[in-house]
Amino acid sequence: MAAIQASPRLRQRKASLKMRLVPYLFLLPNMAIFGLFTVWPAINGFNISMYSSSNGRTFRWEGAGNYQRILTDEDFWGIVRNTVVYALSFVVLSVVLGVMLAVLVDQQRRGRTFFRSVFFVPVLISPVVAGLVWNWMLERQNGLINTFLRSFGIPEVPWLVDNNLAMVVVIGVGTWMQVGFYMLILLAGLQSIDPSVYEAAKIDGASRWRQFISLTFPLLQPSILVVVVLATIHGFQAFDFIYTLTGGGPVGATTLIVQYIYENGFVSPIRYGVASAGSVLLFCAIFALTIVNWMIGRKREAA
Amino acid sequence: MVKKMRTTARLLAGLAAVGMLAACAPGQVEGQGAAAGPSAVQSVDPAQFAGKTLNYVYFTDGPDAEATAQLISKFEEKYKVKVNLETLPYKDLVTSVQARLSGGNAPDVVRLTGLTDFRDDLLDLRSYLGQDYAKEFLPGPAVGATGQDGKMLAVPSDLTLNGPFVNVDMFKKAGVSLPDPEKPWTWKEMIDAATKVQKATGSQYAFAMDKSGHRLSTILNEYGTALVANGKSALDTEKAKQALTPLIDMMRDNRMPRDFWLGSGSRYSGANEIFLAQDAPVYLSGNWQVGQFAKNAKFEWAAAPNPCADKCGGFPGGKYMAALQKSKNPALAAEFIRFMNTTENQATFIKAGGFLPTRKDLSEKGVAYPARQADMDVFLKDLARTPELGYAANSDPAFTGSATELVNAVSDVVGGKKDLSTAVSDLQKKTQSLVQELH
């Protein structure tokens, strides 16, 4: 009797299990690819960071030796400083310019698609090519920009050979390459704001600036948070265009952490362990910053 | 509270899983499973290779590619085998061969510029080519192909030598006499001549050189020191300061292109375009430029002897042919290396590529190049003057890393980050640390 009574419950449980499993099955292909090509290499990278190897086949146990080596390396701290300066400037410029461009494009009655495309085009250019092209344009003697400046009697500017200017150039080119992407995210955020709130503000006599400060900016905050998180990740991962633009020079003034990892991993003498340890440290930094950004965002949303 | 505990438990479980994974070595632990080569010399019968396939991973300097293809055809015909020639871009060579070794798909033979990255993977060729085979090669280049316990890990297949070129048209226009290859000029004479030509012709610079630690080592060698040699840091800081001072002075007053040096960061950069554009009358590079200049220079130029300081002569480089322990056909690989480096075949190869010989017989007999014989003779004469220290330095496992640090040291001084004494002293510490790490 008990067995007969349990049967519908069992069926119910089975059905419920199936229902719970279905979404995971839909996610499975994507998660399998993500696990195989992202999670597994990341775990393996952490593992390799505990060893030293120059060929990727034979390994010697180092424990925390690679981390100790990196953290006691004077050059590394210079690179960390460069990376922080670049990432911070990149995030601030990306958000400010992204918001400005999004608002300007949103206000266009005609040609909105055209302007959106114009600002987005640099995102589509290969970073390596972008670095090379800007390198040619910014060369001191024969570069396009200095040639143009010379025609107005302005002396040559050492764009790529002055430490501070080179960092300014790298930040500028990095922002130019990505700002179109962030503009699109912010533009989508702007377009999702209910127009009736602006109508109400107009009726109340709010100026355009007041509308921007009191309505647009607060309502755009979820999109801004996304941009801040993405720009932080992009900022800390910047490498390819810098390598072809300045090579990390002059005198290491634009060498960022990914170049440090690349040079340990792929330039003789190869040190896979040190490169992996650098990657783990970079992951920890980006992860921590993303969590902080996310928590700040949640607090604001709750408020 | 329960939620928090669950999250903490999950986090700890995750960390434990990662920790357990970390406890497993990602590959073979050092000292385990080293492959042993055959102990006795094996006799070779060409018929034994018939029908086999050999994979040769190669990079080209340009003109040598055709000669290599011709020699491979001859080998295939003689031994009735198939050679797969895989030409890779030079910058991908090491990582690509490393990846193939990791993936169990090792090539049989590989052309290399140095053995550092593969020393533990290379076949000891003595077992196939005989104990005395190394004696067929010049002692300097042979040093670079020798491993621990006298193992012959490769065959030096061609030799290069760093050295300067002069723009003859500019020298003539300035009324400055050209250097005599028989009586090399000094560093001071070379810089004075270059500066005079610059002033007389209005060229942008007096002197240009590739941004390379290998090229900078030429100057160290001429001043009687080296970065590393024979497993030790060999840098004499006083001599290094003397050697680098003229270059730094020239970059400070822009007689040498400062922007060129600083603007490429940590990347290698060749100054050949500066010389070809006639922006500098003297250019320090090496004999591999002869073919390129013969083709592209729109002016009269010549190879000049290396300037002397304490010593004369240049700094050697070159390439090696090596077989891998994981080769499926080690005997065929060794035989292919022997074939490509017979007197006749090496002559064909170096004539086409504009290289210098590594074989003693070719070096003694001399090589008749198809063009620019006088320029190649300048390098051959300098080869005889080149100090042994250069070969010992270039073949040291710590050389490549130290050469990078040498470029960084010069950049630090030129960029105003350090004074020369501090930069050289730091360089010495870094070379010592590299020697410790790589030996």
C-alpha cells in the first residue's frame, strides 16, 4: 500500500528533477566550451605558476618562488604603477567620453546611425594595425602629426620618446580604440530611459544641464557600471596595440603587466612559471576590482 | 548565516580542488625519463632510408631558401626519401617547435640560431656522425654546437659576423678616406670619420646600428670584455663603460639616432633603412646585409673592417642544424645534417645566402661568392681577427637574456633613467643572476 502511495510522489519528484535539469542541459554546451577553453587553462595556469619551466614539458617545483620573484622585482613595481596609471586614466576617459558621445549621438535627429558607426569603426580595427598606424603618424621626424604641426611653425613633439608623452599617447590611442564600444552600451542605456520623465522635468522648468545631472546620470548608472567593469578589465589587459605603438618604451615607460607576462612567457629566456604567476596576480587584481565595482553598484541600486 | 556558511564552504572546496590540481605536476618533472642516445657509431647505407620521410623545420634569411630547396632535391634523389620542408617565420620558430615537442609531433631536423631553448631535446650526433666529425668545423662555431660532456648537439651550418658598412659616395663627397681592410681603423678614427662625413654632407646622423644586444656585444668584445662566457658572468664593468661611452655620447648629441633607440621599447629594431635612406654614412650590422644592400642600395657602399679597441675583429653569430631526440628517424636526420654540410653543399648554401663558412676546409680554401666578393673578403679577414671570447659568449645559454639586459642598460642611460656606472653595475648583477638561473 505504501509503495502504491509513494509512486505518484516519486513520479512527481522525477518530473521536478527533469524540470530542474533542463536549463542546465541548455547551458551544458556553452559551459563545456567555457570550461575546456577558459576554466581549465586558468586552473592549469595557476598550477604552472608553482613550477619553473623553460620548455613547457619539464617542470621544477618552485612553490611560491615565482610569486616571490615577481613581488621582489623592482621593475615589476614600475610596471604595476604604469598599469594602474593607464587603467585608471582609460576607465575615467572611457566613461566620460562614452557618456558625452552617447548623449550627443542620442540627440541627433538625423544621421544617428552614421555617427554611431563612425565612433564604432576603431573598435573593428586590429589593435596591432592600429598601433602601427599611430606609430607612423606620431613619429618625431617624419610622422604625419609633427609634419602638420611644423607647417604652423610648431616645433616637433617627441610623442613616442618622452616618458610622460608616450603614456599620454598610449592612453589616448587605447581610449580611441574602445570608446565607440562603450558609447553603444551607454546609448542603449539612454534609449531605455522613459521619455516621459524628461517631459515632466521640462514642465517643471528644469534646464538641460539639470536634466542631465538629475535624470540622465542617475538613470544611466546601471549602464555606467557595466562600462566601468568592462573598461577596468580592458585597461588591465591592454597589450597588443601598445607593443606595436611603443614596444613598452621609452625605457619601459609604457610597459604594462600583460607585456611583462608575454615577455616572460615567449621571449628567451622563457620562464613559463613566472609568466603564469604574473597572470594569476593579474587575475586576482581584476577580480578584486570587479567585485568592488559590483558591490558599489549594488549598494547604489539598493539606495 | 547559513547562506554565508554555504558560500564559505563552497569557496573552500573550490580552493581545495585547485590546490589538489596544483599538487599534480603539469608535465614531466625535471630529472625523470631523460632519453638516451645510441652508444655506438652506426654505419650508414643510403638504401636503408629509402621510402622514409623527414621533417625539416626551417626559417629563411631570404636568399638561402632557394639553395636549401635545391640541396633537399639532391638529398631526396640520392637517398630516395621525402623531405618535408616547413618554413616558419623566425619569431615563431622556438614556440612552434616547443609546441610540437609538447604535442608529440617533433620535427626530425630544425634550423636554429642558438641551442639554449632545446639543449635537453637535441640528439647527440656523435653516435651517428662519429667522434671526429666536429673537427671538420672551425673551433669557434663548433663551441656553440657542443653540449655538456662534449656532446655534439648540432652542426654549425653557417656563420655570420657583425661589422660596419660605409656609404662610399658620402665618404667621397666629404673627401674622407675609406678604411683599409688590411689595417682596421680604431673606434675613435671611425667615429671621427663618420662625424666629418656627416658635417660635410649634411646627413641626419653620423652613425647607425641595429638596436640589438648581439650588435652591442661587438663593441664589448672589441674592448676586451663580454657579457657572459663559459658559464660565468664575464662583464668587466670598467671596460664595458669605456665601450659604451662613445655610443651614448653619440646618441646624446643625436649623431646616432636616439629616437630610433628609444622609440621601439623592448623590441628589436634594424637600422638598415636609415643606411639605405643615406641618413647615416656608417652602419654597424653584419654580413647578412650584403645581399640586401646589393639589391636595394641606390648608392655605392662597401663593407668596412670592424674598428679596433683593445682587440680587433667582430662578433660571431650563425645558425645550427640540429636533430631532435624525439625524431622518428634519428639516423636519417643525422645523415641529412651531414649531407647539407659537406664541403660542396655548404659552399652552395653560403654562397647563395651570403654567409661565412663554418667548415675548416672552406675557410682555408676561401669561398668565391657570386657577387660582392670584396665585401665578403672584408668579413673573412675580420673573422681571422675575431677573439675566441666572442664565440664563448655567443654560445653561452645566458647570452640571449644578458643581451636583452644590455640593450635595456643602454636605453636606461640614453633615456636618462640611470647614469652609465649604475646601469653597467646593474647589468652585471643581472647577468650574474641569469648565469645562476640558466646553468
